[in-house]
Amino acid sequence: MTPDAFPIVGYLPKAENLLHVAGMCGQGLMLGPGLAELITRMIFNELSGDDKKILEGYSIVRDFKDAEIFK
């Protein structure tokens, strides 16, 4: 579980072909269907501008200073 309780979704900068999708904790049922569509677009390199904006919040290199908000 991450400090902000959001999952990690994305490629590592040093391992471009390794896609991480982890840390959904109790929100997997809620986030799963939408993330499945997003991950499919990632794999096929068909991300829209909105997709890229969403992925910023799930990046493994994001700032984890925020606390969990879905308690």
C-alpha cells in the first residue's frame, strides 16, 4: 500500500518495457475496470492527453507526501 493509497501504474524510467500495476488495496474493485481500459491503451501505445494526465497521479516516481483520502 502506498502512503497516498493510490495504486502505482506505469513504466519505470530505467525499465521501459516493465509495466507496473500494483497497490490497489481495497480500491481494486472500484478502480479495476477503468484501470484495465487505461492499461490496454498503454500496452497498445494509444494514450490520449487525458490518459497521460490521469497516469501522472499513479506514477511510481510521484511525490508521496499526500495522505490517504479514501478512508
